[in-house]
Amino acid sequence: MAIICKILFILSASIFDTCHSPAISDTDRLVLQKFWHYAQENHLENKEIGERISSIAHFFLNTPYQSNTLNTPDGEKLMINLHELDCATFVDNVLALAFLSEYSPKSEEKFKQNLQQIRYRKGTIEDFTSRLHYSSDWLYEMQQEQLLEDITADLGGIKYTKEIYFMSKHHERYPALKNNLQFLKKIKNIEDSINKRTHYYIPKTEIDKVYSKIKSGDIILITTNIAGMDICHLGIALSYKGTIHLLHASSDYKKVMISLSPLKEYMANIRSQTGIILGRAHHNMAQDLFEKK
């Protein structure tokens, strides 16, 4: 299992060079064309940010599941794949689209910029280690960029104390780390930084007690008891009849879907899942970014 899992900046050439903008395949451009129509039909630009995230997530329902779409044999680069998603690429593509200021084909380059800013530390691609592989580290960086806020402690979360080391210990599973001691050292430094932070989570037995505080469009990071790993899955919250369901790219059902049961019941029988961390994009954060455009 892969480690799980500004938007509206004018990025400098050192961060995103439009002259060398990653190509979008004909298949993915067709997905984007359908999305622009969907966005205009559903007036996404007028929706509050959480509702917008939820609506965009619904657009991807039934998209096939595919893992390991970001690794390439010819070095690190921004990969765009909208027709096959895993739990992490589902979330980052939804957010990259959600933080657009307008929805039309001319927003394609801005979408690419957004995706790079979300997927890589400070939006810069240097090498494999620039990508935000650990999802707790990803949420931390999204907070630093004022895109998402970790609301777990505010919802009554308790301290999540765990040593993170999965990638460095199992570096042979990652082709980019297997024979590169420099990259491995960088990953260890990243893990050290993660381990110095204070994290909170809501145990899965307590999730139903905070249903009323979770909003559609919140980002759900699922914690795990797998040694050395922080997060094993993520998705987007969907409020439904007083409960919360998970809108996610499912490796079991091989597609993007809404969990068949509420979140607590969904997690109850998955022994490796221990609780949740919650991220939320606030309207005023998005508005600040719009004004910086």
C-alpha cells in the first residue's frame, strides 16, 4: 500500500514554468472538458468552499481506482491522471479544482499549478522527496500555506503519539529510495520533522460523537496501527441524514464511491484503521487566496 495518501497564486517560473507545463493526455482532457461543463451547469464558482469540494468529489464518482500513478522511471515530475485515481490523487485533484477562481478551459494551466502546489512541499519539484508522501505531513504543509486547517483538536481529538518511519525502514519498496542514499537521508529527515510535531486524532469508536461537527467537504485522514505509518487512507466527508459517509477512491471496490455505511461502521471492521484526523478548507482562506490572484 502506498503511503497516503496559494492554490490561487501567481507562481514564479522557479516553481511552475508554463513553458514546460506537463502535458495532459487526450483522455484526461476529455475528463476536463466534461468537468468544465459540469462546473458551469452546477454553478461551482458560486458555492461555498466546502460545498464546492463535495460537489467536485461527486463528479468523480465511479472513476476507476488505480494506484501508483505518480511514480515514473524518468525522474520526478507532475503527473496528471484524472481518469484513474487512488485515495490520495482523488483528494489532491478535487482540491486543485476546488480552488480555481473560474471554471472554463482557460483555467487548465491554473489547475496544473494548483495540483503541483498541493502535491509538493512549497509547490516545488526537486526530486522524489519533494512530494508529500506522508499524509499527516501533507496536512501540516497545507496548514502552512493556509489552504486547510487541522480541526481535529477543536473537535475533541486526543493526542496521536506514534513514531513515523515506514518509508525509511522499507526503502527497498520504493525504487527512488532503493539505491539512493541521498534521497533516503532526506526521507529520514522528513520523518524526524513529523515525529517532532504534536498530532491529534479521534478514535474510531468515538467518531459518531462528532458527526454533527463534521461538514461535507472536510478532508478525512484515517490513522492506522501499521508500524511506522501515519495514515493508511483518506477521502472526503459527506453529511447524510445526521451521519457522515466517506466519499473516496476505494481499493476494494476499484472505483470512487460513497461508503455504503456511515463512517464509524465503515471503519469498525477494518482492523488496521484506528481513527481519523480532519482537515477543513475555510471560505475566508479561499477568499484571501482569491484576493492574492
